[in-house]
Amino acid sequence: MRKLLAILALGIIGCSNPSTPAGYVGYVTKHPYTMPVRFYELQTGPTSTGLGWRLEVTNISVTPNTTTEHFVGPDAVLAKDNLRIEFRAHLLWKIDPENVRTFVEKYGAAGDQPEKMAYENSIKEPFRTYTREEVQKYNGLEIKDNIDAIGSAVQAKILNLTRH
């Protein structure tokens, strides 16, 4: 009886029940002792996998995120007529729930804030560059009249960058 309890206790120690809260999609991986980590399943929150052997989850938010980039001081942009322009650019983005697996595998998102890490590592600088490029096409006093065109051009470039 003791041996059976010991084997059962050892079996339960390696088990987990990873959960995913509402507004997230969980990228569940299996971590066997003798093999590399592998994809197990996606789960849409609120849910959990149920008791499973050596399972872990990375929860990816699928709700909209707003990120603001500041172009002020030394980061101000020179317009076409060399007028120094200071502004903020906002990017409203979210991860498509159908593409969470691609997102995690392409951007290597893991840790506490995978969306923030992916933005910092892969989207932030191209977004800043695209915004600068579009603003520099206009004279300083023409920028406010062309905000929609600037925004549409930056949006198209970001969508092209993030397509899988």
C-alpha cells in the first residue's frame, strides 16, 4: 500500500492544471523530462486544461492594446521644410486569437508580458521609423491637414510587417 501511495504521489507531483483567464488565449506546452518542449494545445479563456502531466501555459492577451510613442525633444521629427515637429503617435493593436500559435512561435513570446516583449522587440522601432518617414514627406504646416493619409500609410506598413 505504501509503494502505491509513493508512486501516486510522485505521479501527481509532475501534474499541473494550467489555466487561462477571460480575454486571453493560452499556448499550452508539454515539458517531458527527456524530450524537448513541444506544443500541446491552445485554450481560449476562461478555462483550464484539466490535470495533465508536465503542462505549462503562456497566456496571450487578445484584447486591444494601445501603445504611445513620443516624438519630442531629441526624438522630434524634421518636416520636409526642416521645421522641427513634436508629437505622439498611438498604435491600437491586438493579437488575432486564431494566430496565437504563430505569434508565440514567430516572436518567441514567453514570460510575464509576452505581448509587450513582442512589441518592444519586433514592432516598436519599425513603427517609429514608418511614422517618421511619413511625417517627413510633408511641410510642417501641411502635416495636420494630412493626418489621415499619414495614419493610413503607417497602418498599411505595420499590417504588412505583422502578416504571417
